[in-house]
Amino acid sequence: MNTVRRLIKFLIDIFLLNISLIVSIFLKYDQIQITDRNTNFFIYYNISFCIIYFILKIYNNSWRFSGISEYTALIVLSISTTALSYILREFLKLDTKSSLYFETFIIFTFLLILSRFLMFLTRMKGIIKKDLNQENVLIYGAGESGVLLVKESKINPNFPYKIVGFLDDNINKIGGKVYGLKVLGGLEKVKEIVEKKEISKIIISMPSVSQNKVSNILKEINKIEGLSVKILPNVDNLIEEGNLATQLRNIKLEDLLGRDEIKINTKEVFEFIQDKIIFVTGGGGSIGSELINQIAKYNPKRIINIEINENASYLMELELKRKYPYLDYKTEIASVRDFDKLNILFNKYKPDILFHAAAHKHVPLMENNPEEAIKNNIFGTKNIAECCLKYKLESVVLISTDKAVNPTNIMGATKRVCEMIFQKYSEKSSDTKFMAVRFGNVLGSNGSVIPIFSKLIEEGKNLTLTHKDIIRYFMTIPEAAQLVIEAATIGKGGEILILDMGEPVKIYDLAKNMIKLSGSTVGIDIVGLRPGEKLFEELLYDVNSSEKTSNNKIYITNMENEKVKVNIDDYYTILKDLIKENDIIGMRRTLANIIGTFKGRVEWKWLIYLFLIYRWIF
């Protein structure tokens, strides 16, 4: 969109230039003469304009917010264009009259400034600004984007805020004025300035700083009672859009976490994905859908989404057709439990790479339905691994979870078994690279705590939290998907790769921050830990023995610690029989026998039986 907008601005300006040239010739000769001399005049003036235009980057200037600096740039553009054109005239010994250059300069400068002024007038929706009950606000960041907000406030009669001044950590700016408003201080004086100026809101306008910096600012602001925060997105997306005030957004969890944008080896990933047929299981889910979106950027030959949820699949297909109209994309409604259907699909499409994201993941639901977790996660993964082995895929990536480490719940236990299945199948094949990628919670994923908190805040209801001391690792969905794809390029087969999740977050503090920064007054209800829930999650068995990779966000576990010590093949029939008998206790015991570190919840009915036996005996 920005490219189109810049092109339109360029075409308008070059049109104005040629109008100026025509008018100059007409004024000089009282007619429009098409001669070699005039043709050369047009050609070299246009060439000069294009050179200067792109050197000065005039296309980046805002038309809506034209001020002294913008008008000065236009005058410089006109002068430089005229000067360069005149130099070309002398160098090429053209016989164009010198006076034409002066006349063109005057006319062109006038038209350039007039065009911007007319655009300015279109922004004036009333001579007298409406009497609004405006909030007193401070802008944190006395840079380009902050100035744009101030300009907007002066020309937009519906601007809802009264900008009192700036905050900035640059000591050279403090005490000075930016666009008529004083830079009042930095982060250490926020509380004092807010109280003195009766500020109700701070707008953070610092698109170029790191997320960690924004996070530190937010933590300090959050200490001040009665103060809310808005953030202005990247200025590049705003310059020619509508009212900037409407584009201010509330604080997102990403802002609180302070996680900077990740960097991946684009070239390596491109070589890995380009011209390949890619299977993604569970492509309608949070991670699966983002994986497909990310993979689509690297020119795959074809993407096949294997998904049982038809609604999610349909919406995904519509989105991809809109975003990537030339992408060869296909949805296949199928369950990973159905080996025969999977076999047909593998034989039909002959995939090169597979990302296995299909799984049951909700801890409480799987605690109450362990047979479904076993059927979908364990047997579904076995079916996928068997097909990948049979059809000799290049790479197969399992999306795992931190809950697979020393699992305390059925979901985590079944995912650890999935990892073990991949490890065993990796030993069976030298052609196919089987690997697992393990990470923690992702922001905004289906059923995760953040969307739930946001919904409750929106509805004005108290947030529910299982325990005050519970902590979790978080990363964004795009970040997780990007790292999974790069991990697949790094893996050699048989590894369990770990994504760097940053520092763990205390959920209670997170809840308080979300309430605070949203301006809400709802409370927090502590309801107790759910069955199988941990206070904290682990990513590794031994954090000090992990192996670094070429990406500082991706590690490989110590495989000695992750070594599979049982023959999983011996347990498939046992688990199937236990499912038929609906023997939940037996399922838990069998998972414990497979994993060794699984500590599932105590079955209270067995304690009751033991107590009754004790009473009967004694």
C-alpha cells in the first residue's frame, strides 16, 4: 500500500513538472512548439527531476502534515532540479534559452507548494474546532511520529486529546521545544510531571526503539495510579491513512513482555522451502495456520493443510487466497487418527516436508478425556511418522510443548510420547529427518490465558487465576512459527530443538498489568490449580547442557538426557486395549511406565478403597 501511495505522489509531482514546462514554453513563445530544442528541454528536465527526487527521498514526505520542513524540501527539490538541468544544458551544449529555466523554477515551485497546501485544506473539517472534553495527554517520544500526532491535533477538529507536552529520554531534547511543545523530562520524572500537569493518558510514540525499551517504560508508567497508555504503531503505515487518533492502540502483551523482533536466516529457510511440497497437519489451529502463512512467503511448490476442523479450514483457505492469490494451496479434511486416509494423501501428493501441529492441547480437557489425548496425540503421531517413513520425506517436524518435560498431566505425557516416537523413527531411517521443536505458551493462541483475560476485561468481569505464584514462558505466534521453520532447516534428525522463550512471566503480575493498562477496575479471583497444572513449566531437563545452534534463539537438548529407554512398540497394543476397556488408571500407569518421569494426579478413589480396606481389617 505504501509503495502504491508513493508512486501516485511521484506521478503527481512529475505531472506538475511537465505542466510547468509547457506553461514556460507557452509564455516564452506564445505557443507550444514541438522542436528538437524543446524536446531536449523536456527530456533533461525530467531526468534531472527523477534523480533529485529520489536522492532527497521526497516520496517519504507527508502531504497531509506539510509544514516548514516539507515546504523547504520542495523548494530545494525545485532548485536542485533546475540547477542539474541547466548543468546538463551546458555540458551537452543545448541551445535552450536560459530564461526558460528560471520561469520553470518559479512555476514548478508554486505548483508543488500549492498541491501540498490544497491537501492541507482538505484536512480542515471546520474553521472552529469543536469544543471537546479533551483528556490531557503526554507524548512519550519527541521524534517524527510524535510530531505527526501534534500536527494532527492542530488540524483535526475531532482530535480527542489535548497534548500538553513531550517526554523523552534524550537529555539533549529535555527542556527544549518540539513543534511548539516543551519536552518536559524523561522516564525518571514521569510521575512528577503527570501529577503536576494532571495527565490522564500517555501516548508512546517510539516506533524505532526496541521492545525491551518499551517494556521498561510501561513498567514504570504502570506504577502511577489513574494513568492509561496508548501506543502509536509504525509511522510508515500511518502517514496517509485517516485520523491518527483512531489508530492509537491499547497495550498488547507483546509490549509488556519486551520481546524484540526475531531474526532468521531467510536465505537458508528459502532454500529449504522453495519448490517443495509441504504438508501441515492441524493447519486450522493457532500455530498450524501461522506456519502456513509463514511458509507461503518462501515460494513452496504446494501447501496441503490436513485438518479435521472444516470451519477453520474454510476460513484459512479464504485468507490465503486473498493474501497469496498465486499460491498452490489445498485443504484436505482428514484426521491424523485415520492411517488409511493419510496413506492415500501421501501417495497422492508426494510431500517433501511435513510440519505436524495437529494435537489435543488443553490440559484440563485431556485430564478428563485421557483416551482422546492418547488416540489423537500418540496414535495420530505414530500414523504420521509411519507415512513419512514409508514415503521417504526429507524432513518431518513435530510441534511439541514445554509440558512434555517431567509431565504432570495427560497432555504433557502424551506429547512426550510423541517426541519419543519421532526419536525412534529417526533411528529407523537415514532418508527422513525426524525432529521435534519444543516451546512454551504462545500469545493469543486458541484457548490461551491472554485472550480469555482480554475478553473478561472487556466484559467488566473479574479475571480468574489458578494460583498467585504460577509462571509461564510466552512468545508470539509469528515468532514461534518462524523459529519452528528455521529449526527445521537446522535439525539433522533425531533432535529435540528448544526455542528460547526469554524470561518467564508471573501470570498474576501479567493480569494486574493488563487490568491496569486497559484502564479497567476489575479484580482477580484465585480459584486453585487445575488438575495436572504446574506452577512453572520446564523446557529442558538440564538447562546447562543444551547445545547452541546458528540461531541464538534455538538450542538442541542434551540427547543423553532425552534418551528413550523403552521400546514404545511394546505399548501400542496395551494402550489400545486400555482405551477399549476405558481403564483410565491403567492408561496413566502405562504412560508413567513409558516416560518414567510422568507424575500424574493421584486417583482419589484408590485412596478411598485403601481406607475402606483399612477400616474393614482394623
